[in-house]
Amino acid sequence: MNPVIGLDIAKGESQGQAFLDKGKPYGKSFTIIHTREGLQLFHQLLKDLESTSGQKPMVILEAMGHYNAPVTQFLDDQNYLYIVVNPILSYQSKKSSSLRKVKTDAIDAYALCEFFYKEDFEHRKTRGVQLLNLRNLTRQHESVTGHVQIKLQFQAVLDQVFPEFRGVYGALYSAVSLQTLLAFPTSEDVLSTGEFKLTEKIAVLCTRRSEKWAREKAQKLMAAAIRNPFRKATYQSHLFSMNMYISMLLHYKEHLSTLEKQIDALANEVEEYEIIQSIPGIGEKIAATIISEVGEIDRLYHQYVCIPSVDRPSIHFRI
């Protein structure tokens, strides 16, 4: 026998159907509540099916994002193999095998079991968990990188306090730029400090640069302070807001640095990481994102072999 349980995952609960073998449903459909008690009842059902069939059952479910997590974590803990399928593929299978356009969770769970016997699936590999970790980190990196609203609010306040500060550094949002502005937020602060002390401060903020570079930045900062239309902040609230936004931006940069280290450590364990980076224009971040979003690329080779620069065309034209 080849037992399987199909699960139609939803938020907080799942609808299930068990099969002993192809064309042999086992009992009626059932509901699993995603709580400790509900999963323990599901475990009992798994053991009953194993006892009846004489073989440990496989579980098949659709990829439903974080809604899958309670069930997949439980199956991992109990050492049960499971298959996560693309919802589009399972939908196409249901559409081709049924003339009735009926949509219920019980029917979907039943259809997943039938789909299991039609296709040659591989169970979810341990490496898949590693790729999911990588996917979570790369998506988190993207969300942290895209903090556009904070940057816009910061710029709005900067325009009312020290608009000429732009251009002192090549990158306004670099760590040394933000830390300099945090130390000298107004023209008055810059001019009262003087070029010599500014040079010393900038050299401390960016130790990897030369003293000559620090002096040039101090001179630019002095020139910007002289040109600036505001000698000091009109409202103290602007200084408070600017300090707050700078602290938030620096905090984001710190988080990004930590995320990038974690992403790099995970991605380096994947063989394809260096191979993908051999494609012109693809660096570490994009390579890690591609790997995490594609998943088990060895099972999908025929779908991705046509990516530019990955596969050379067998026919060449000469004009």
C-alpha cells in the first residue's frame, strides 16, 4: 500500500482526507485545528493509518505561506515525510479531472490525494528548510532596505534645517554622513566648531579613510554651513525630529548589516550560489534572492534553463 493524507491548509485549521492506496479513501474527511491538542489528534490519525496500511503515510499539501508552518513543523518534529505542491499545479489537475466547478475544502483535500497518485513527487528535503530560511531573510532585507517613507520625512526636515548638507558626502545615507549630521545638525554648530576639530571628528567617524580625505570633507562642510540659509534651527522640534530619523536610519543600517551576514552565511552553503554569481550583473544579494525564491532548482531545471547566459543556444545565426 501507499498511504497518503491530503491537507487543504487554511488559517488556523486544515481540512484533510486520507487514502490507503490509489482509489481507496480511508474514512471521511476531517478537520485539523492548528493547536497543540488538534495536532495531537492528527498524530493519532497518522498512527491509525500507519497501523492499517502497514506503512508510514506521506502527507501532501499546497504551499500556503506561513499558514503551513504549524503543520509542517509538527510533521518535521514527528519525522513524517510531506510534499508541498504549487497551488497552480494542483488547481490544473483538479480542473482537468472534474467537470464540476465545485470548491470546498473537503473536495480539495480529496483532490490532493488523487494528485499524489498521478505524479512522481519527491518529499520535502531538509535543504528546503535552509532555503526557506534564506527566503525569509532576503525578503526581510528587501523590506528593511525599502524604508522610503522615513527617508522622505528625514529629507523634509533636513530641508528646513541644513539643506546645503547635501553634497558634503557622496552618499547622504552613508554611516559617516548621518553620524556627522547627528554631531553637527546646524550651520551654527559647524561654524563654531571650526575646520580643525571637524577634521578630527570626521577622521574618528571614518577611520578607514586618510586624514587628507577627512580634511577635504571638513572644508566642504564649512563651505556648506556658510552657504546654508539657516544659521540655526527655527524650531527645536525640527532638531528633535532630525535626530530621531537619523537614529532610525542608522538602526536600519545596523540591522541590514546583520541580515547580510546571515544571508551570506546561509547562501554560501548552497552550491548554486557561486554559479549564479558568474552571470554578469548578478551579485551576492540578487544571487541569494534567486536561490531562495526558486527553491530546489535541480527539480525545476527544465523550467529555468532558458535564463539568459545560463544555457547557450544550440543554433547560431550569422548575418
